[in-house]
Amino acid sequence: MSGGHVGVVGPGEASGVDLDVAEEVGRGLAALGHVVLCGGLGGVMAAVARGAHDAGGTVVGLLPGDDRDAGNRWLTVALPTGLGEVRNALLVRASDVVVSVGGSWGTLSEVALAVRAGVPVIAVGGWVVRAADGHEPGPPPGVTAERLTGGTSARPAVHHVPDARAALEAVDDLLGGGR
């Protein structure tokens, strides 16, 4: 499989476990021929960029500020947006699939934007959002469950997996053999 654009989101200050997962996801995405999109800074963003870069992949960083040099050293392309957190929407909309590693408020916003836009989300750790009745919400109106999870409307909008390997398998399943 090759050619998908996969956004990887996560905290700028992350745990060692999340950093290891992100780096493994980056390596795996590069090995599959995907372009990795990230926020371009530290933490999960740097770890996924390092993994993809070291595996020979392409990494695009959408930076919050105006300084291209603020991006981490593993980016293939650093795009200064000057948009702050608004860049989260650009990253999500440019992605065929979003992989979320760990959790922070920014990560939660990216997951919510992806679900709302109908971009599939695969989560390793981090947030589990539940409605008042205790259930994970399904897809929003107008977005099919098949698009988000390959499943039925009874499935949650975010696909939770235990590790990087499972995340890569889910990306492969969602992209269905190439884009």
C-alpha cells in the first residue's frame, strides 16, 4: 500500500510510552509509503517525525507560528502557518486518516475536528469521550460509520487500539490497499 496522507496527533509534552508508540507509528507509516502529517513541534510530533524520517519517509509539519526554523529537525517539509491552534483543522482536513497518540487538550480538539469532518480516527491511549449516558458517541449526522470505522452505526466514532502495531493495521484497513 502507498500514498495515503496520515495525520498523527498528540501532546507536545508526552510520556515515554507515548513517544515510543509515536516513533513506531512513524516508522510503520513510512514503510507503507504514507506521507506523515503532524504539528511539527516536540513530543509526539517529533517522535512520529523521527520514526518516519529514519525509515526514509516524508514528513510534513504544519507549524503554529511564522518561523519555519521552529519545526523539529526530522521534518521533510516545515510549513509555518501563523495560525496557532487553528492549524489543527488544516492538519485534519489534509489527512485521509488521523492517528491519535496520548492525550492533551490540543489532541482532543484534533480528534473532535476529525470526527466532525468524517476523517477516520485511530486512537492509541489518550481520550475516551463518553456521552452523558455512558456510551461513546457514534458518528455525527451526515457522516457514515463505514467512513469512520468501517463498521456499523453502533460502533463509536473513534477506533481505540492497544498499540502501534494495531494502529498501523487499522490504517491499512481504513485506507483499503492504497490511495
